[in-house]
Amino acid sequence: MPRHKGFLAAAALTALAVLAAASLFVGKYPLTLSGILSGEEMQVRVFWTLRFSRTLLGVVGGFCLGVTGFVFQTVFRNPLASPDIIGVASGASAGAAFGILFLSGAAAVTLASFGGALGAVVLCLALARLDPSGKNSTILLSGIAVHALAQTVLMALKLTADPEKQLASIEYWIMGSLNGVSLSSMGPALFIIPLSCLGLCLLHRQTLLLALEESEARMLGAAVGRLRLGILLLATLGVAATISLTGLISFVGLLAPHAARLLTRDNRTGTLLLSGLLGGCILTGADLLARSLGPTELPVSLFTSLLGAPFLLWLVFKGGREV
Amino acid sequence: MSFFTVENLSAGYGSRKIIEGVSFSLEGGTLTGVLGANGSGKTTLLKALCGILPHQGHCTLEGQQLEGLSPRQLGTLCGYIPQRSGLSLHLPVEEVVLMGFNPRLGLLQRPGAREKALARKALAQVGLEGLEGESYLTLSEGQKQLCILARALAASPRLFLLDEPESALDPARRWQVLELLTGVLNRTGAAGLVVLHDPALALNFCHQLLLMGEGKLLGSLDPRRDSPQKMEEALSRIYGPVTLTRSRDKTGREHLVLLNEWRETP
């Protein structure tokens, strides 16, 4: 397998560009470049209101899930770690359900979901601070508790939901989709996601120190507790901004980092970026399939899971268990 | 005033005290060995000295008290080498050595050409030249230990704290590593405190030996000045009856040889 970093980066960028181009032009209403350039009204409207925002979210959101998945696996020294390990996804789901039930408009649901994700992580990290030793295992246990709490809230909200409309909306949100996203609703996310990814890339040397034993990291000058808190919050901001728009997307944050590591056999910043590019490819590709294969639009997670589940099994049985 | 002074050090895990009332001092440019049976508190002593374990008492390095220093300040002054590194990432060997410069770099700063040159020099010193680009995880246990030693050497701390840095090395490499270490300390004026399981290594390379037993400092020895009888008596308190003799190898170099007197368990 070629391991030349430049070649890998170029290949991943090309794949992402091809998928993004396909995502812009393929769909129920096929677009053509000449149609858009000639200013054909319907084509231009579909391009800007539906396709462009959707493709942008696939690329940027997938990149973010790839980068943050890599960071979570490194910080928790666990090849199966994902943002949900500290309650991000369950908090976002509970927040979205609250938004669907009590607020009006897609923007309000996005905001409620973002708040739910962030709230769950802040609660998890605050609970973990009760243990002065500040171990990774304490954060994981707090994450399990917060996840259970958020699931209970979600269940209670579902019980009070109108089964015809609200319950279906909640379920559809949980299944994940890039459908119905507009550029205006993406505004804050387009600021938060690049900021989160840039911060994580700049701090990557510090993230690698967190993969050592705590005592070893400390003797290498890392203020372990504060550093871990900062990096996890930065990663959470990116994930929360992404999934508040997309709903839950399975496996991208797990698949992309492992695929990147398998290609480069290291964990340096280049591999982190490659993980982001692969995340973008997976999410954009899955969205393309979700809206092209069936008579109606299918959930994105159906395709990411179809790819992710066998990969996970292969990872468990074949190897590659190191982070 | 001594280079490094430890006064009345006590530490443990939770409410359980492992070491108590330990006091000693080290001179710059010297290597001091810590000897003791399993569970005597050797590793706890090192962890307390470098602030990993909360402790009572004071440690002063070149007039600066170590308690209360930030991890960055502490990491600049002290180089700690654990028995095994917890690193389980695929990272190039050179990158692992460059981690040693972290206390001297800004939060977002990356190691530059100077640091990379020092890392390569340290890798060559421990005999890992040519392996800079190899993944750390593909190294043998002994090579991993040498890589972690190179990480500490490259960063040039003022105090080396080494926890059995030779445990995974073959006999020849053990001698080379301790020779390298004493040479570095002699050149830089830094001090080293090394926990060793092999008393023969300690007797032949260390300028001072600290003998630990049941969490207390039982005494100290100067292998270059103390008589074999005095050392035999002190070492017998740790290892049971021993005989110490001086012997020369084929090059004429004198070695202290420790023989355990085997006795049937009653």
C-alpha cells in the first residue's frame, strides 16, 4: 500500500472533490454545469438552496467528525472511543427532541440540539471533576451516567410527543440526514467547525501527550487535567455543531481515523488531517447514496453503518487495535 | 550546599504511607543508585520526587524548591524515565524523542531543526541511529527503553530520575547505558538518581548508593571509598547474606562482584 503522505493527501483530496462534485449534480432533480452557468432559474435555485448547502455540510461535517473521532480515540487511548463516550450524541438527541416538542422552526431545533450536546458534555466533565485524581476512567464513568440520564430525558419526551407528527420527527432526526439544511441555518456551524478543527490541529502535539500515562505526560510538561478539558471541549464544540444540523451519524468518527492510520501507520498531524478528509468522503458519499438509491430519501446512518459495522468487526478480529 | 536535597520525604497512596522520613542529598555530576527489595518503596520515592505522587517534605534542586512548580517548570528541570512508557501509538521514534522538548516549547510551538538535531544525536548515543523513522510500537522492549532514555538525554534536564532503565536490556547494553549516563552527568554537571535491581551494576557505576527497606532509608554507601566489609554488612540487610569481592576483567578493569550466599529456607 502506498504510504507516501503527499500521494495519500492528494488521493483523498481528489476523492473528496469528485464526491462533492457528484453530490452537487446528482439527485432527484439532475443539474448540469451548463444549465447553472447559463443561469437557468430552476437549476440555479436548486443548486443554491438544496445542493450547495448539503454538499458543504457533507464535506465540512464529515471532516469534523473524522478529526474529532481521531482526537477522542487518542485522548481516551481507546480505539473504539467516539464523541458519544462523554454523552455528546445522547445530549444532542434529547436537545433536539425538546426543540421539536416545545420550540418552533428548524433553527430552534438545531440550537436546542447544540445546547443539549454541549450541556451533556459540560455535565459529564463537571461530574468527573468531583474525583480529584482526574483519571480518564472517571470521565468515562461520568459519560455513561450522563448518557443514561439523557436517554431517560429522551424517553420521557418521546412519551409526551404526538405520535403522528412529533414522534416521527424525533425518530427521523435521530436517524440522521443532510436533508433540508440551508446556508442560513449553517451560519454558526460554519464558524464553529473550522475553529474547532483548526484548534485541534494546532494542539495535536499536546493531544499526543495525553495518549501517554498521566504521570509520564505530566513529567513531559503537560498540565494533564486542564489540557484534556480544553481539548475535549474544543472537539465537542465541533461535533455538537455538526450533529445539531445532521442528526446522529454513526461510525464516521470511528471509521475515518482507523482508515487514516491504516494508510499512514502513524498518528502525526498529517494523519489527523487525512482522517478529516476521509470523514468528508464517507459522509458525502453516504449522503449521495441516501438520496439516490431509494424512491424516498434514506437515513445517512444506514450507509455509514453498512460500511462501519463490518469494518469494526474486521478491526476487532484482524488487528489494528492500537490507536 | 548540595546540588539536590531531599528533606523528610513521606508519600503513599491514599492514606497508606509507602515511604516515610526519607532525607538525602546528591552532588552534581554524580549518579546515585537506589537499592532495595521488592516493595521497599524505590519507585514511590522517584514518583514523589518528581511530583507525580503528593508528598510531605521538601525537595530542593540547585536552590529551587520543586514543590509548587508547574508541570512545565518541573519537566524542564527533571527528566523522568518510567520502567515502561505507556505509549501505545504508532509514532516515529524521532517523534517520541522530540516529546522530551515539550516543557521548553510553547503550547502551539513545534520542535525546530535544533531540537531535531539533538533528538538524532541522542538516538545515536543510545545506539538507535537509523531507526528514527521506524514506528515506536515495532521496536523491541529493549529498544523502546533506549528510545525513552534518548528522550530524556535529548532534553538535558538538571536531574535524571530513572526507574530501572535497564530492565529490558541485554547485559552488554546495560553496562553501555550506565557508562553513557555517568559520562553525560560528568559532562553536564547534572545529577542522576537511578533505581536498579542489579546490585552489581549499582556497585560499579554509582557514586553513592541509597539502601531502602520498608519505606525507610536504611543507609547510604560510597562504593569507591567504603570497605567491602562495610558494604557487605549493609547489603546483607536487603539481600540476605552476601559476599563482596574485587575482581579484574581481561582488560584489567576492577569490578565489585556480589555473591549471594545461598541458604536453604528453614
